[in-house]
Amino acid sequence: MNPVMQTLRPALSVFALLTALTGVAYPLLVTGVAQAAFPHAANGSVLSVEGKAVGSALIGQSFSAPKYFWGRPSATSPMPNNGVASGGSNLGANNPALLDAVKDRVATLRSADPGNTQPVPVDLVTASGSGLDPEISLAAALYQAPRVARARGIDETTVRALIEKQAQRPWLGVIGEPRINVLQLNLALDGKTVDASR
């Protein structure tokens, strides 16, 4: 047998075997286990209302109407919360462009609710590392509660109670931070029943 083929044949055999194992068998196994054990998460954590998909619990959406809670700013382009362009702005803390963007965002929040003199929570004016964060801190939700209540003509205590009801607590009481999913909160405000099992 040709010496080149003696060397090449085992290498190609190992390549074919590893391709079949890691490129076909393993992904099929992981996909099958995920579909069986966690079908909602495996299919993108899609939220549906009356059988129609309205978004994912994992990707933020842009809300700008005063009657809705606003999420974190998105650094994705060419449009906000673009899952294909996930990524942060890569602007350093001392970068003038970041400082200007934060000032503009603070001004937007202040103009939407001029009577609110509370400090603006940092997650309302800075983008996350992915640029797709669907959640805000409880402080960010509570900061917006007066504006949302006023825009909807309802009592602020009702809005705060809804925030408390929708809040996600740290896992086992210690892992993670208290947070709230903006899309789910806004759907609850609209009185929509979310079907998260699809």
C-alpha cells in the first residue's frame, strides 16, 4: 500500500468518526434531551397571548409609550434588541460617547416623568453585555411606577403590587438578583394572560 495512503487512511477514518460523533450524534442527543426535559426553554422561551407569539422571555423589547415599563437600552444595531447582532457597545466607562449616551437617557427618563426626583437606576441608562437584556431590577421598575400609573389613570399602589407579583426572586434565596421581565410585566398591565408553555 502507498505510504501516503497508510498515513491518510487512519486520519480520514478518525475525522469521519469524530464528525459523526460530535457533529451528528451528540447534537441530536442534546436536542432530544432538551426537548423532552425542557421543551419551553429549548424552543426559545416564547411567550404567547391567545395563541399568537408576542416575544421571548429571553430577549428584550423596546417600549417607549409612557403607559409601559421601559427596559434596558440596547446596544445592538441596526435596530434595538436585534438578536442577530447581540453584543455590548464596547464603550469604556470614561468614554465620552458613553457618558453622552447616559446623559441623554437620563434626560429622556426625566422628561417622561418630570416630578420624579429619585435617582435613576443604572440599568435604565446602560446597556447590558448582550444588548438584549429582557429584565430590569426591581428598583428600575419601582422608579417607573408613578409614570405608568399616571399614564394609565390607575392607583400607584396597584402598579407596585403588580411589580411585586411579577418579581423574580434570587434562586434559593441567594443566587442572582431580584429582577422583573419587562415584557411579562407589560402584558400583565394590559391584562393579557400569557401562555408560556408553547
